[in-house]
Amino acid sequence: MSKQTTPISRAPVTVAVITIICFAVMTTSVLHVASAQQAAQQTVQRATPPAAQTAVTTNVVNAKSAAVAAATEEVVREVAQIRGLNALRPIKSGAQTRLEIERMIIDNLNRETKPEELRTAELALKKLGLVPADFNYRQLIINLLTEQVAGYYDPKRQEFFLADWIDLDGQRPVMAHELTHALQDQHFDLKRFQNWKKDDSDAELAAQALVEGDATLVMEQYIQRDMRRALAFLRSMMAGDAAMSTKQLDAAPDALKRTLTFPYETGLSFARAVWREGGWDAVSKAFTDLPASTEQVMHPEKYFAREAPLKIVLPDFTQGLGKTWKRLDTDINGEWSLYLILEEYLKDDATSRRAAAGWHGDSYALYEKGATGEVAIMQFTAWDTEDDAVEFYDAYIKRTQARYKDAKAIDTKSLARRTFQTIEGTVIIERQGKQVRIAEGSPSNAKLNLFN
Ligand SMILES: [Zn+2]
């Protein structure tokens, strides 16, 4: 299955999943292909296309846009009823060609993401072994979004667009999804998710999961009202041409693919749990009482209990690493990303999930050595109980041995501290009580005190 981005969806519709691309995807930190919101939020100023080609494209698009506008009125009435939120203002809609959508994605990426941010995210992904050494983040985002987008809602323009290569009947469920975003925006203001603070990608991904999970749940209920809609939707997703190919998505590194789809899948389970607990009112309330972490999204009972993440402040390791090392970034991985970091190498879903569960908070910092391009990542993690910490500690050791084929244990005296020598630097994993701290990629002569 696939999904992603802002607006859209595609999907195996067995009651669930949909691929949607709703907001756009950007990036932020390690795994946080951040997303949807931004994309959606972008306002894309379309460049003026070359005159000759435009005439034709515009006519075709206008005809399609008129049909979309007519369908919009119908769908919005039903969505407002399902969701229990009235449209406060008319909602603008339109169809866009693949070229227009591609341009929107690129413009948005250029506007919202600085090249240094993408580079930093890329370095962290490579250091953790989640993407290949020649991985190009920017290109992947463009490829994926262009392939996967079925529509998107743009909060700045307060307008939603559907991809014009999908037939209208098939588009109605996507429309139901996008129109939910329009209603969310009118009532809860989606623009505020746009400029998320840079150092808590985990909370950002959690907020996206609410936004997308809500819209996907509405879409699911819209489809369930009339099974012919499911058929039309499926037919259009599978129809001929490469309209909804999943080639790029299938080829994308697992961790990115799964993070991209997290808001739609896990977000859907979360929205459903909140809805079961208190109906749409409870889902609406969640917009003012946001899930604080992916942990809360993955385990809705922790959201209901408002189990707040522990804030961890990392010391500066520049001194210990040595001259010419520089800190590039700090951020929060959260339960979801830590699970992916383990699962990439453990390849044992139950073990990775168990090891990442019991998360209480974390923070990581990425460092780079100027001249050589060596990269180190420091992670401080906190766990609910000592048992949870031990589980994570053991799993991280196994993952490290699988991650670095040449890993040589050089310090085996302590049960609570392991040091490995690898061609990509030293890895130290240490546990004290409910805390596990990791230094990965540091030079062998570094003076690092993880606990003091
Ligand atoms: Zn969406």
C-alpha cells in the first residue's frame, strides 16, 4: 500500500488504508519526513508556463475543474454531516495536471526547506544506516510526492486540488479526505502546524497523525456508506497508465516509506480510538489538546492518560569529540523513529516494538567533523521502568552488531556498558537505571562521559 502526502490517497480499501498525500512532505530530522502539513500549506505560486503549451492544458484543466467544483458541493455536504462540522465558508476546489502538482511540490520544497536542513537529515539517516550511502533525500521526496499525490489541500489559499489524471468517481473519496482538511482548517487552523519548531519532530509527526488520521477516518466512513464508492475508487487507482504507480514508493528506503505513511495508517488507528472514546467531539478537541508524541499516537491509552514525554536537555559534546567537530542539529526521535532504527537491522517486528515501547523521552544531537566529513550522533533516552531501559539497551546492542558488520566489542567488562570499534567510528551504549545513552560514530580518542 502506499500513501502519502498531502492530499491524496490511494489505497487498498479494506476498511482502511489509504494512501494519501496530503500535505506535502518535507523533512526535518532523522526520520521525520515531516510533512503533510507543510506541503499542503504551501502556497504555490505557479510559474507561468510557456505560452504555446498552456492553451491546451488550461482548457482541459478548466473543464475538469468545473466538474470538480460541482462534485465538491455534493461531497462537502456529506462530509460535513459525517464529521459534524459545518463549512463556515465556501471551499474552493480545482484540478491540477501532473506538471502543476510537480511544480507545486518543488516550489514548496525549495521554499520550506533549506538545503542545510535536508543535508543534515540526510547525514543522520546515513549515520543510522537507514538509507544507502549515495542516497539523495531531495530527489526522493520529489519522486515520491509526485507519484503518490492524489490531491492536496492548501491552507494558505484555502483551496484544494485533485490530480486530474484520476477519474472523478474514483476521486470522490479523495475529495472527502481533502474536504475534511478544509473543514479542519476552517475550525482549527491548519496553518499553525506549518512552522513547527525545529527541535521536536516527534511531536510534529504526532500532530500530523491527528490531521491525517481524522481525514482518513472520515474518508473511510464516506466509502463505507456506499460500497460502490469503494469499487469506483479501487478501479480508478488501478486503472491503466501509471496514474497511481507505486514504483518510487516501493523503492524508497523502508524507514522513510513507513514514516511517510505513519500519519495515514497509525494516525487512522489513533483517530479511530479517539472517536470510539468520545465521538467526533473528542477528535475535534484533540486539535486543541494535541497528541504530544508518536508514543501517544501508537498507544492511544497514553494519550487518554496524557502521559507526557520527559524533556531531555543534551550537553554539548563538542569538547569531548575534539576540535573541528561541530553540532549540526538536535531533535527528538520518539518511539516511532527508535522503533524504525531498531527494526531496520533486527528485522523482528515484535522485538523492535517491544524494545521501543516504554519510551519516556529522548533527545539526540548530530555532529560533523569539518575536514573529514565524519559524523557522530549522540542519543539520550529515558524509559518508564528499568526493565524497559534494559530491553532497549539489549536491542540497541544487537542492532549495532548487525548495523556494523565489522563491529568489534572492545569493552565487555560491564553489563551496562558496551563499546564497539567499527570502520565508521566508535559506538558506546551505556545504561544507568532508566536511562540509556549512546554515542555513535565518535573518534576512538574522544573523551566522552555519557553519565557524570
Ligand atoms: Zn490528508
